Amino acid sequence: MINLDEETKQNAKQLDHRYDGRLKVTGAAKYAAEFPVKDVVHGYIVQSTIPSGTVASIDDAAARHASGVLAVMTPFSAPKVTPNNNVNVLQDNRVLYNGQPIAVVVARSLPEAIHAATLLRVNYNPTPARLDFDALISESRPPKRNGVAWEPGTSPLPPGANRRGDVDAAFAKAAVTVDQIYTTPIQNHNPMEPHATIASWENGKLSVYDSTQGITGERQNLAHAFGLQPNDVHVECPFVGGGFGCKGSVWSHVLLAAMAAKVVQRPVKIAITREQMFGPVGSRPNTRQHIKLGADATGKLLATQHDVTLYASMFADFVEGSANQTNMLYASETLSTNHRLVEMNLGMGTFQRAPGEATGTLAFEVALDELAEKLNMDPIQLRLANYAEEDPGKKLPWSSKHLRECYADAAERFNWARRKPTPGQVREGNKLIGFGMATATYGANRSNSTAIVRILPSGRVYVGCGTQDLGTGTYTIMAQAAAMALGVDPSLVDVELGDSTLPRSGGSGGSQTAASVCPAVYQAALDVKQKLINLACNDSASPLHLANTESVSTRDGVLFTKSFPTKSEPFAALLSRSGTPIEATATAEPAKDRSTFSSHSWGAVFAEVAVDADTRTVQVRRVVGTYDIGTLMNRKTGINQLQGGIAWGIGFALHEEAHIDPTHGLTVNRNIAEYHVPVNADVGEIDVACLNIPDYRFSPLGARGIGEIGITGAAAAVANAVYNATGKRVRDFPITIDKLMA
Ligand code: MOS
């Protein structure tokens, strides 16, 4: 563990602008589909129109002879590859969901490819489809572990299952119980930038421009699929227009672009259309969450039971672990959690911002609101009565937890004291006003990361790392991490990322990038600073010549001795004598004693809603949140992520849902006009504060990561506020007008 010394703290400066902001607003930042690759041609994915069966035949004669067409790939003609099992890339003729890729047309231009796709004649052998979730619940099964089915009665429990104590005995003792079912719908990712890939081959080596949350993983995945060495695959991704989990997997279009490029021997671009975002690129599964709580008269949880059922595709499992945080968030004496999957003819489930916690905190924090009401207890008091002083699931101490301060700070700023516990009491004209609150939490993750830092004779600094910036601020905080270790202004740091030839880093998922990448940058910068000091002390032309290296410090790009600060030399003056840059590479790993503590981020989130008494439209007037996320590395990019997460939580509570046609298994509302996400008018005021208490036990810079916690709890706070306003408890999300009228 490196603890920041006083010198580094003094040198810590935040960039007050987003490093990549100017490039983005001027349009200079290039996204995957925008790279001007010579001779690029266009691939268009043709999707199945049935949910289940086989493709019997595809007559592609007319398409192949259409204007501009270079190739048609079908299950009967596509090159053989070795994909992961989460994608369908024309390797066989099975159809497992409506919208599955069944062909790719490659043409000179995109309009020609789209036109030729209409000329394909596809014959199917349909089979009965599994599309009725409720009817199939009786056939649910535990998730597989590494593809292996769980055998009843065997240990360990299936993935996502946890037990502590005798739940049934504890329920029997409970003074008050809640027993309810909460349901959340399928949701689809819609970042501003849809998925896109440009793939090209040269001398047997594959290069891709792709919008991805993990260039290193993608390189590995493509190498495996095409039987190449990882070094024969080059992935470039300098900018991502939003990831949120959907770009954490290598989906079919990436492989199909590379396959098509092989077939036509030219670079091929496949850009997923907005409509195709509701198809072969994953979605957040629906959840059915049965929650049973038993408490004593003081509100102490004696028993917690959280049983989750969700859909899984017919080809690979994905578990939205809605009950995972239930195992650690409150100190319930006994507990039982379970996840079960219902196989359906739908596309893959996948990671979507706080996968598990987003859906899980919604249901659980609403259940707690119901319990608080039964106990006639303030919702904050109920949570404090069950405050977990250590991780109750892992029985480990927290590396850092200041959730009490979050409740207190947010309650104060929100003016929670004004809340009327009995619903439907506050009216302003025709509006019913309600207050609600919930706890937010998300785990802290780190993975190995390597970075290079170089000081140039000009005095500027270069930082390189094979990570990626999803739009979250990775460029910005990498510049800051190098600058604080070196003692230079962060505006003098140039950052390079998103290229698989750079030193290796992990995927940007699980809110892990800040805590993984910045420590590596920081350590490399400390190492190069030491080299710089050694150089100065050994350079007879330097004013620092023969100074004790221990006595030399840096600030604002100048080396100086601590005892005689006027004995100094700028970095640029020192390095320009040799004209050679100096550099260092360092790797940072999770703390050696990581298994001895548990690390999570925390928050308290409060919402005020106004519900129209007649039309039942819900307006979220304001949300106030206070978060304990460790060090807030950069105010602008950090607060922005929390605000974005909260906006998403509002949509989760009130707007977002994919409607699946029960006969054909197609998403009916596959556009952003009918798939509702909150717009500015829906969001109101979002007031976010961070405690900014570093967690040095978890990571050297004290940051725990911030990308996902914002969505957690936010939807429940809104839902609880709607109940407080109306007295109507809606447990089937989103809370749409019709459900409030019924
Ligand atoms: Mo996040 S859903 O782990 O990209």
C-alpha cells in the first residue's frame, strides 16, 4: 500500500475541464465507425424473423447480383470460427431468438447492402418458442457454474445463492413480516454511440476499430475465434460514446465484420443500427424478486429471504444478481438468497449498469420501505437499526464505510424532516407530493494494470495505458494521477489509451477503471520521478549536482532541494541537455491483503415527486444523494457519473421497459421514441455530494470507482416517494400512469 505523502497531496490538482471535452464538442474525437479506413466496405446484419427453429435454406442469388454487393455470408457459406458461446455467428443453422444474425450482406455502400438484404429469400423450419416467462417459471433451474449444471444437495450452492442461519426459525420469531413479489422488465442499452466495428486483415493479422469496454479482452477473444496469437490482433478504441456494460462483451457484429473482411479481402464496417440495439447485443434480463423480511418490534431484521427468477437465453447463462447485495448490505441475523433461470427464446442477458444491484436495490429498498411502514418507523431509522458494521456475508471488516454520514448529510440537505409518514398527506394544488429514500451500494473492484509514463525534454509528460475511456473521465484522471506524482500541472500531461499495443490493462466494467489504472500510472510516475532526481544529482551541469537524492523534491515541473528551495532546475532544462526523454513502466495489482477485508461504496439517495391527482403523471422534482466512494478523483467527471446514474434510476422507476411480443419474441418498441428514457423534463434537480474520504486500504489513491453506484437505490427512492405521495404501492416496474390509476 502506498500512502500519499504530504508532498504528493500538495501536488494533487484536479483538471477543471474534461481532458477529452474539447475534442468531443468540436467533433475531432473519432468513434469506431468514423475512422477513414481506405477501401472500406459495408456489412449489414440480416436478422431472423422467427424466435425458434432452424434456417432451412437461404436463396441469395438475387442479393448477390444486386448493385454493389460483394458477398453474402449465411450459415451455409460463412467461414468457420471459434466464438465464445454468447454469440451466434452463422456457425450453424439454429435460430434461438428473434433478431439473431442469420446472414451478412457486404456491399460498396450501406444503402446497397440494406437493399440487397431485402432480396434474400429465407426459409425456416419453425419450432415452438419459449416466450411466456410466467408460464415457464415452474421450469426454472439454478444457474450453471462454468457451464456445469448444479446438482441438488451438492456443495457449494449454485452461483448467487447464499445462506446464513435458520431462516424459517427466525421468521417464526418475527414480530412483523413483509412478503411481496417485485418485478422489473427487460431493459436495453442505448448509449449515444451504438456498437460499431471496422475490421481489416493484412498479412494474416487482424486490426479492428471497435467501441469496446475492454481492448485487452477483445484482442484475446478475437485471437481465440480466429486461431491467432494475441499479438496478431490489434484493437483500437480511443473514444467510447457510452458503455454501461453493453460494450463489455464481444458481440456477433465484431466477429462478423472480421469474418466478412476475410471473405471480401477488404476492410468491412458493421455499424449496429439503433433498432439492432434491441437485438443481438444483449439486454438487462427481467427479474421476478420474491422478498420476505422478518423483523422484531425494534426493526431489527431477524430473517431475510430474496429469491430471484430471471430469463436466460437458450445458449448461455447470464445472471442479473439482484440478491447479491442483499447478502452484504444489512446485518440480518439469518438470510437465504437464490437465483433461478428460465430459459427463453430471447437474446443474451448481459451487464447493464450495476448488473444485480440496480434491480436488487430497487426491490429490496422498496421492501424495506414497506417494513418501515408496518413498524411505524422512519425509513432511515430502520436502515440504521440494521447497519452492517462488518460484511455480514463474508464476515470481514470493511476497508472503509461511512454510510451513516451519507444518510445524515443527504437527509439534512433534502430536508427529510419535513416528510409526512402517512401517504397522501401533502398536496400542492392538484399535485400529490411525496418523499422517499433508499440506500445505494456497489462493490469496489480492481484488476492488474500496467502504465508507462515518460517525461519529454519539452517538459511535457506522456502517459500510456491499454485501458479505455467510456466517457467517464479516464483520460482526465490518468493525467491527474501522473501529474500529482511528478509534481507538474495536469494540463502538461498527454494521455494515450484505447490501443492494444499499449501496456496491458483490464476491462472497464464493475466500476474498476479508476482504482485499477490510476495506481499504475501513479507508480510509473513516481518511478520516473526518481529517475529524474537521480539524473539531476548526477549531472554536473545541474544546479542539483551532488545533492542528496532524498533531499530533492518536485513542484510545478521544477526539481528543488527541500533545504534550499532556490537550488532548483526545471524538468525541461535538465532533460533538454541530453535531449532524451526518460520513462518508467509500472504495474499495479489489487492489495496483497485483499482477501482480509471487504470493499464497497455507499450512498443515501432521497427523492421528491409530485404526482398529478387526476392524470397520475409523476414528476421527479429533485433527487439528493450523498456518496461515500473513497477519493473523488475529479469533481466534474465524478459528479457527472453519479448524476447520470441517478437519471437512469429515474427512468428505471418510471419509464424504461422493453415490450416483447408474446408470439414472435420480438421487441415491439425497438426505438427510442417508444422505449422511454428520461429526458431533461423528467429529471428535475439532481444534487449530489461526495464525502471524499479516501479508502487507502483498498487502493493507493483511495478511490473505489464510481460508474455504477449512482443507479443503485435511485429507482427505489423514487418508487418510495411515489408511494408516499399516493398511497399506491406499485411493485411491477416501471411505475407507469396506468398502474397508478388502477
Ligand atoms: Mo458495468 S454494467 O460492469 O460495464
